Amino acid sequence: MAIRQLFLVVSDMLITVAASFLSVWIRFDFSYAKMENRFLENLISTILPNILLVPVIFFLFGLYKSLWQYAGMHELMRIVFACITADILQFLLFKIYDRTMPRSYWVLYLFILCFFTLALRFAYRFIRLISVRMRQLKGGSTEKRIMVVGAGDAGNMLIKEIKTSDKLNADVVCAIDDNPRIVGSTIRGVKVVGNCESIVENAEKFLVDQIIIAMPSVGRKRISEIADICSHTGCELKIIPGIYEFVNEDVSLSQIRDVEIEDLLGRDPVVIDVSRILESISKKTVLVTGGGGSIGSELCRQIADADPKKLIIVDIYENNAYDIQQELKRNFPALDLVVLIASVRNYDRIDKIFSEYRPDLVFHAAAHKHVPLMEDSPNEAIKNNVFGTLNTARAADKYGVKRFVLISTDKAVNPTNVMGASKRICEMIIQEMAKRSKTTYVAVRFGNVLGSNGSVIPLFKEQIKAGGPVTVTDPNIIRYFMTIPEAVSLVLEAGTYAAGGEIYVLDMGEPVKIIDLAKNLIRLSGLTPGEDIDIVYTGLRPGEKLYEERLMDEEGLNKTENDMISVAKPIDMNGQDLFSKLEELYTAVYEETDDVRQLIARIVPTYKPWEAH
């Protein structure tokens, strides 16, 4: 290190002399004959103090401490400011010595000093970068340069496996950790070069191709923050699963996966009481409507794992039903599985299914959920969502189902669209049925489910895959988000805790701006928003709100045993009036009325049709 610093000091002294005389030479049109002797004499008389002054200034600016072979933007700025300072102090030196120079000299000296200083410190990096690129073009070494974020046990094991693997053409070039006691130390020959705030800087310094986040015990919020920092490097991003995703103590390369948008939710996942849920499902006959959908199919997977007496899947879409049937047969060969094609609109068909199989538990996931489509076909939304729920709920009461769980949505709160209003009517039906029946009825209110069919993430992924643009309705639109496993956890817990008539709500953390979601997904794809992939604003769609609410004004929240799950207080309503209005609504939608929205508004006072805004 001392030899390198001495070399730099001597080089800077030579650069100072060269910059001084070159500035005068350029000032006089590159002609030695035109130079005025007084300027040369002035320069010579001050050159010794000047060449001593410049290294002192460079030292104070830290130019002899940096790893100049990995010089980056921070070093560049320090060099520029150091040269400006050197130029100003040389000007003051001339004043002290009562010497003069042409005014253009000071500008020329600054630029030449900066150029030589930058060239010296960046030369190695440029030569090395060109060498690497040339080898890659010629088909030579394509060794991947890896940064490991997290220098704990997981990071240590990961570095060991990468270095000892004969299947990888990769090398760990640096590590990152937030523990200040670790920074500066080495792990298996890899230096811990800084904390997470220095990721972008060090990715540039060490020409990193891939970043692996090896912090399995860190919460989702911190992972989200770190992933956001990493997304600004342009590097490929991977992550070791969290401790909630695997139980083995060893970390292997096979466990490394891509960073998904779920990692950027900014909160820890909901943890459920598995023992109680298993107890509530084990040896029971369970029926799931809409069992082929995103939520329904995940429900079926988790129910199948809980050893039910029988699992009955009801779905109108035969392809979805077939897919989940084949998956469950493959993964749970001992499961007593029944898959039926049926529409919840058809009461006689639903009645026959309940009569034959006598389910103990019902999870009602069948529904039309696409807001813009339901705005164009409001009668279909009411037929399927409202009367499909009513048919299934009445069958549950008639055949003594113990628990009935309705899957609802936060769009049911102060709805501005037909889909949300239809789900609010479903909640009202459930709350009223709870008063009249021995069956325990409960509703579960979801936010947006990441990765579900028709959700924004698959759409963004398809748009990015196609080269863009990514479409966002409004730059200010925000949504609450949850993952499919969290959604199913909430449903299962609701089925366990329910006393009757409640609406369960998940604490989904802070709402997320859709534009931020789009930008993060573009960055996670290794692309730059606005450069590689354009973002286009298309305007709010019919029935769409800028933000969703979890509760109506009249509702309050009570905590459950799980701090992440709360219960909304039921709102008093006139049950006889509700069912009377439902009869009118039934007649209207099956007579294909042109505008059913006025009838919906009579049932749901908080419904404000989108056109009214």
C-alpha cells in the first residue's frame, strides 16, 4: 500500500509540473518562441511550493486512500473538487509571491490537472473493463462477478459454496454488511467493503454482474429496502429464501431464487396458527366453490395438506378444475377428492351437491372479480356474485354446514363499481344469514392479491416481456397488497376463529403506489424504467378508485389472537328489507334491465356509481 501511495504522490508532482508548463504553452498557441520570459520565470519561481502543495491537497481529499483500480463516481467528484482547490491555492500562492500569469492560464491549468489526475486513476479500470469485454466478445472468460449482501452465517456458507463449486463460472468479488464491526474484514478471502447504503457505489467499483441477498433472518421491510437499493445498480438480483421458507440449516445454491415483487411488500408475511387450522379441517368434509381460481386452488392445496375426510371442488370453468384436480391427485394420492363442474347461479345444482356430500365447511371463492368487465356487464356480476352467494349460503343453512366462509374484497367498502357493490351485498347476506342460522357465517375482506389471475403483476410481466410499454392508469393510484399464501392464511384463520357474522380484515401494512410497483418490477427484470421500458398512463378505468379503504365509517376493528388479523364490527340492518330488495334485484337482472345500478344503490347506500364522480 505504501509503494502505491508513493507512486501516486510522485506521479501527482510530475502531473503538476506538466500541467503548469502545458497551460502556458497552450496559452501561447503551442509556440515556445511566443512565450513571454516573465511568465516562465514566474512559473519556475513558484513550482517547488506548488508541487508540494498539490499532494497535500490530494491527501486531504482522500485521493491516496481509494482503491483507484476500482475508481467510481465518488472518486471522480473528489478529484474534481481537489483540483479546483489546488487551482485556487496556486492562484493565492502567486499573489503571495507577487507574481502574475495570463487569466486563461488558470482555466487551462484546472482542466489539464483534472484530466491528467483522472486519467492516471481511471486508466487501470478502463483498460481492465475493455479487456473483459474483449474476452467476452471473443468467447473467452465470462466469469460472473458476484456481490453478496449479508456477511453472516448464510453469507459465509454461500461464499464457500460459490468458491468451491466446479459447476459455476463465477467469483464473489465483495461482500456487504450493515454491522460496522464486520466492515473491512474478510470472509474466505472476500472483503466486506461497506454497508447496504454503499451497494450502488461498490457494485460500480467491483464491476458486479449479480447481487445475492443472503439475509434469511431479516424481515420483509428491510429486504424491501435493500432490494430497492440493489435495483438501481442494473445488476441481476437473487435472494436466499427467508427462514419462513425453509427449515434446513445449510444454505445451498439451489435455494437461491429471483427476487419477486412479494419481497418488496415492505412487511413481514402473516404467520398463522397451523395447529388450530389443521384441527378445524382434519377429518372434515370441505367444499370449495371457485376451487380452480387463484385463491380457490391455493385453498385446496392447503386443505388437502390438512388431511380432510373429503375435499369437494366446485367450479364452472372446466380447464381450471381439471388443472387443480390433476395437481392434487399427483401430490396427494390418498386424498378423497371430488371435482364437480357446476355454476353457483344454479340453485338446484348447488342444492343437489350439498344434499349428496353434506360438507362440514364451505369456502365460497366463486365470483366475477374484474372491475372493468363487470362495469360493462353489471347484470352478470349480480347474478354470479350476489345470487351465487345467496344460493350457496342458503344450501349451507339447509344442510347444516358448520362454517361458511365468504371471500370478499376491500372494493366492497364505499364501492364505486358494480363488482365492489356486489361483494358488499354478499357481505350483507352473510351477516344476515348469521342471525338466522345455526351455521357460522363469516366474510374475509382481501386487498389486491399479488399474482392472482387478472392482477396487475402478471399484466406488468407480460408487458415487460413484450418490450413495453407498461401501462398504469394513474400516477397517484395506490392499493393494499397481499400474497396468495397470506390470503389463504386469512381465509383459513377466519374459518377457525369465526363466531358468526364477522368480517375479517388483514393488516396489509402501508398501501403501495402502483407506479412504484411497475418501476420495481422493471428494475427486477434488469431494465431501466423510462429508458428500456416506457411507462404510459392510460387514465382511471370505469369503476376504479385512486385508493381502496378497508373499513366503512360505521365499522370498527377488534383484534384477534393474531395481531395481523382484525374483525370489523357488523353493521345493523333490516334483514326483511334486505331480502325484499334482493327479490326485486333478482327479477331486474334476469329481465336484463338496462341499468341495475339504481337498485344496487338502494341496497348499498355507500355505493356511488363511478359515473357520478
